[in-house]
Amino acid sequence: MRDATKTREAATFDSWGRLDTRPRRAISPDAFEDGIRTAAREGYLPFGNGRSYGDSCHNDAGLLIENRRRGRIHGFDPGTGLLSAEAGVCLSAVLARAVPHRFFLPVTPGTAHVTLGGAVANDVHGKNHHARGTFGSHIRRLTLLRSDGGVLTCSETENPDMFRATIGGMGLTGLILDIDLQMMKVPSAHIQQHTIRFDSLDAYFGMIDRVDAEHEYSVAWIDQLATGRKAGRGILLAGDHADASCDFPDLPGGRTLGIPATPPVSLLNRLTLKAFNAAYLRKAKPGESVETVKWSGYFYPLDAIRNWNRLYGPKGLYQHQSVYPADVAPAVTAKLMETARAAGHGSFLTVLKRFGDQPARGLLSFPRPGFTLTLDFANQGEGTRTLLDALDRIVLSAGGAVNPYKDARMSPQTFAASFPGWRKLEAMRDPAMMSDFWRRTAMAL
């Protein structure tokens, strides 16, 4: 029996940045299939679980296709690690199926509440890009429903151009139906974590070559508000999968905290952030320490706090993620953080990672060789947007790029400079698919 075919409105289709919270119209995937012969041009956009930060998951002039309604795992082979599932399956469900068999996601973003389709459409990356590349590097096959009614099987050998356009294509090539993902065999899902406290950006860049060569995972948190001799201080969390003797429970347990309502103002201001940064830094011992930690805590610490994005208040948050070449990374990283401080903005999650040299499989994949810095800011209106424009200019002048699925305001010119091959995706875009992001950037060029 087909599921509901009526258009429905709900506030559950907000992006994670919550910059524009309001009811949005959506239909089920079945409804899209039933009416596909009359699909309106630029009328639809697949919607996963709303973990994109900006407007790449919105199509306010048309309809969303609520793909999370299709969340079945078709099968998992515990011998080979090949998983087949519908695109609406969340990574948390994939892990629940695979971890007991000692398989793990080869690449995972910082939340397990992303759908498989969303992970493909944004070609997400994780803490091990230097070792494994992007999520799309591990997709063996996918099926894609186009608005002309055609269903394409896409892989490296079948419809390879559409395969590469769909990986990182932000949902614009059609509705992803099913995905075959190659999982990674591990001795244990849990992580032997190396916590390394550093006092400056020079110290970080001085050791990151060695750390990345020795470990599967690495990510650095930086105290963006620290100045003077403390500027650039932070904590590098490197890790590898623990051996098979690790006796933690395989799946995370216990209760999660939650933010029950949105506070009237942002709780993440310079005063609270300074206190948090100092306390977080004190938790790490000087030098390097080693311990075994649960995989849920290492990969998804914020998933333990439901609706943590509400802490930014009713105006929401902007996230800015960029990538820039390694040879200019120390200076560019420092300048980006200094520019934010000078503008009176503090970043709660300031994350620095290296991208490796693996060629991107997706046509519009964001990762490329160099370093990537993520900053997030409570929305303070025009002042915040002015700051973000300034950060864009710093990145582009360094030969870098800005991440589209973290964005809600970049100019068409910034997008074109970041992704000069965007016209190739436009040529393969399903004419019935459109997003607010694409309309705001590519369609304005």
C-alpha cells in the first residue's frame, strides 16, 4: 500500500542552522513517483534529515520530497561488509546493524543522524579524509529516479557520469532510491584516543604530518577566542580503532540530554564561550595522553545533546567551513580566527582538520588537498553576514573554497570561484529538481 500522497506542511523541515524556521510543504517519495509524469519544472528537492546548515536542503518555491520515509535496510553481508539500503536510512541505523559484526562506516560526519542519501548528496567527509577520502569513495552502486520516470543504476561502470554528478550533487540529479555501501572491517568500533594539547598553531602544524601518518583519525579543536601567547591553543584528538579485547558495549547506551526549548537569546556568547573554552582545555593533560573511548563519544559527541542547535537562540546559527592549500594554512587559519574576533564573534565549534590527496569522486565534492577550518557563530544579523563575506574573501584569495552544504549566504561569485566546474552539474541536473541554494548561487550567474 502506498503511503500518504497528500502535501503536508510541518516545521520539521528546517535546516540545522534554523535561520529561517517556518512550515514547509513536503510530499512522500511515493507521491512523487505517482505524479512524476506531471512533475513541475524546478518544483522538487529531496529532503533527508535536515542536518545541512543552510538552504541547500530547502526549495521554498516548490515541494520537498520527504525521503526519510524510506528507511529500510535491504541487507547486510557480515562476511563482506556490503550494506544495501534505501536512501532514507540514517547512519545510526547502519551502525546498529554493522557494529555487532565488527564493521564500521569507512567515513562518517560528526553526527549519526544523517541519512545515507544526504551523506551521498553532500559527499560528506570525516576525521580520516587523509586516509579514506570522502563518503562517496565507498559507494559501490546507487539507483536514481529521474523526473522523466527513468530509473538509472549508477556506478563506476554504469552511467558513470551521472554517478559522479550525484555524489556531491546536493540532491539535484534526481531522487536517490537505494545505495550499496562498502563498510570497513575493524577489530573494535571503539577508539584508542590520543589527546594532545598544544599551545599554538605553530605547534599544531609542526606535528600534524607525523600524527596523520600514524593514525586513522585526527581532528583539532581550537580556542578561537584566545589571544596573545595563548592564541591558537587547542586539543588534537587522534585515534585508531581499538583491538578486539576492548570490553565496552558495542552500541551506545544511557540517556541523552536535551534542549527542550529555544532560549530567548543565544546562550553561546563571548562570556560563556571563554568559560567553556578554558574548562575544556583544562580537561586535557599537558602533553599527550592515551585512553580507550566509546565510538559514540569520539565520533558523535554532540549527538548526546538533543537539539543542541537551540542553544544559539531564536535567530539560529551560521556555520562557515572552508578549505585552503597546505602551504598557506598556518597564516590563513590564524587570519580567519583573528577576523572573527575583531568582528566581535566567538565560535563554539572551531575545528581544524587536514584533507588528504585522494581525488574526489564527486563532480562537486568539497574536500580537496589542504586544511579545512570550521567556525560557527550565533546569528547577529547583518554584522554576522558581513563577517562571513570577509571570511570568504580571505579563503578565495588563498586559493581555497567554501562549503556549500554548510552555507546560507555565499554570493554567486564565491560559489563559482569555489566550484569552477559547476556548469557540468547544471547540465546534468534533473529539470524538476531545484534548491534555494542553487537558485541563489548558480542560477544567478
